[in-house]
Amino acid sequence: MTRLSERGYLDDASFAAGHVRRRSTTRGPLALSAELSARGVDRRVADAAMSAAGFDRPAQVAAATALAGRLAGRNRPAGYRELLDTVGAKLLRRGFSITVAQEACRAVWRGTAGTSEP
């Protein structure tokens, strides 16, 4: 183990940074933290990787909005409430907070033509 660590094969910080970089477009901070924790990465290392990757609130909203647009797909829901119930729930399951999910759904809903604001 010592030899592997010395050669850089066992580096939790670089693993966490790479994991966050790869998965931050489809996962929120809660899911990323849980995934890293399940792989044995210390919470402080995981938090440092997320902040180093620039995964702050605006980045979370941008990722959640892009994901919500893909999840809504071609079959746009009839109303904002239906969008929030279907797509918002999926965002929550992917580790985004409820406020980020609501903001992302609101942004997707505003992008639909001829609809009123929620």
C-alpha cells in the first residue's frame, strides 16, 4: 500500500476531483458526496474536490437545468406542476437540492412557448 501511495496510484484527492468532473453534469452535490463516501473518500476531501471543480450553486443550477431539459424531452408536460412532479422528482433523486430542482424546472418551463409563468 505504501508503494502504491508513493507512486500516486492511491490518491483520494485526485480520484475525487476526477469523479466530480465526470459526474457533475448528471449528479448533484448530495449524490456526488454519497458516491465518494461509498468509495471510502473522506468527506473533507470530497468537499474540497467539489469546490475546486467550481461546483457552486450557479454551476449546480446550470447542470440541473440542462439535465431537466433532457429529461423533459419532446413530450413537454401540460403544466408547470406536472413538470415539477416528474422532472423535479428525477432531479431530487439525482442529488440536487429542492431549491435547485425548482429553479431548473422554472427555467425549463420558461423556455416553452406560449406558457404562463408558474
